[in-house]
Amino acid sequence: MQSKLSDIELIEQTLAGNQFAYADLVKRHQRFVFTLAMRFAKSREDAEEIAQDCFVKAYRSLGSFQGQSRFSTWLYSIVYTTAMTFLRKKRLDIDSIDDEGTFVQVEGHTSAFDTNNVENKSRSFYLNQAIEQLLPDDATIITLFYKGEQSLEEIAQTMGIETNTVKVKLFRARQRLKEKLERNLKHEVKELI
């Protein structure tokens, strides 16, 4: 029944001492937090660690959430800063565009052989593969805008930059994503022929 409550109602219940309400918040946002963490970490283990740290930090700071933005915007800003801190600590080379990384499909496993289902998974695979090859800022903006359905203003708040800067970065990220998709799919077509 609690899953039908809004994020704000779950936060209020959590602050009142209901631990199950926070568990519902985590369930509601865990998949996207993990996906966003994967955009930075490039390995499942690191992304899991980042996601776990984010939910712990969010829980500890829940009292400071003032509701001026959506909870998801506030949470994803925690993901962004936690991932940046994590990467600095690990001193990963995040500037390499050619770093293929480990692809992890977050979607649930199904055994259906439905043609549309297979086609959708294939599209999702190639799209996620291309996003993995983007620089972290580009991948973050694409992920927040399309998968997180965040507005330009919310992305600006999450990343701590101006809205116009987000608009320009989103445009450029789309161009780079298009180039990656064209390059990856061209390679796939050559393998089929």
C-alpha cells in the first residue's frame, strides 16, 4: 500500500520513524540510481558501492530535504557528487572515450522469444553501449533527461550548472551519442554481411 504514496509522504513517514517507508523510497529509485552510477563507474561492483553510499547519504540527510525540487532531483545530485568523489578516490581515467567498460543490462531477464521484445532489447543494448562510451557528463545528461525524465532546470540543479549550459551540453551529448550509435551499428552491419 505504501508504494502508492508520493515521495514526500514516504519522506515524512521515514522522518517519523517508519523504516519501511524509506525501504519503499529505495525500491522506487534504486534502478535508476544504479543505472546512473554505472554511467560513471563502468563496473558493476563500483556502481553498487556508489548506489549504496548514495542511499546511506540520502537517509542521513533526509531531514535537510526541503521539497523545493523533486526528491529524485535531490537524490540524483547526491549520486552525481558521490560518483565524482568515488572516481577521484579511485583515480580512474574517465577521459578516455575508447574505454569500452563493462556493459550491464539493468532490465529484468525474460525468456520470451517475442520478436518485438528481442528487437527492443537489441535497441536498448546498442543505446546503452553507446551511452557507456560517452564522457561521464554527457552520459549523465542523456540519462537524466531521457531515462530520468528530468527537466533542464532539474538537471542544472543536480549537476550544479546553469540551465543554458545544460541545454548546450545536452545538444552536444546528443550529437556525440548519434556518432557513437552510427559507428557501433556500422560495425555491427559489417559483421552481419
